[in-house]
Amino acid sequence: MASLGRQRSRPLPSTMWNIPLELTDQRVSLLRTYRYQDINQQEKVIYIGDTFDVGTGWPVKLEELFQGEQSEVEQTLNELVESWCETNQVERSWLPQVTLEQQENDFALGENTLYLCLAETGVRTDSPGSYLVEIPLEELQDLLAQDIWQPDEEDNG
């Protein structure tokens, strides 16, 4: 068969890691990272968070972590994302606004941290691929459902 002028290219290198973050009698939470080189040989990272209910095996939705009004939760999350952006020198406009619906399953819980896996809002040549926004659960304490997180007693006394 005649060649169509295409060169066979070798696959671009990629790796995937699964990191267990939380395992309790109620939830298991995993953070996956997928590292690859794009067509321009730029390294990219995609973060994928998964949190499952141990009793049912079903994914936990982000909204299930919180009590109170959805608008208050979303406003607080977006303020904390903005603070994270300032600390990490990331343009806030590069990340989407966080809504409980859009961020429904793409998060993970650590012992004291909520990890939001946020895709970019546009394509840039200097793009890392996606962002892992780390929010201390302490900063969400008043909004979290009671069974999600309790501060260490040692820290309060």
C-alpha cells in the first residue's frame, strides 16, 4: 500500500498517578494526576479528583459536603480560589468560576484539605494543563456538613 506521506510518530510520553488521600468508614478519596507532553513538547498535568461513599460505592457530590445556602458556599469557594491564585501567582481569569454543579465530582478530600481540580478557561502555550487548588478545610469549617471534618482537639487547646 502506498504511503500517504505520513510519518509514523512515536507516542508522546505520559504517566498517571493515583494518590489515596482519605480513607474513612464513610468515604474514600483519590487524586489522580496525568502528566503528558502536548504536541509542542510542553509538559501538561491534568488533575482528576474522585471521592466515593464507602457504603454505596457512588461518587460523592461536592454539594453533599456542605450545609447552608448554595450561593454562600459558591461565593466562599470562589473567594478562596481567588486567594489561592494570588498566593500561587495564577491569573484568576485562567480558572473557571466554581459552582457546585460544574465542580460536582472533580474534587478530592484530604485529612485537612479540599482539593478542587480546575481546568483552564482557555488555551495558552505556557499552560500547565489544569490546576489543583488546595483549600484548607479550616477555612470552610462553618459551611461544612458536620460529618465531613472536625478540627483537631489538640489545635484548640
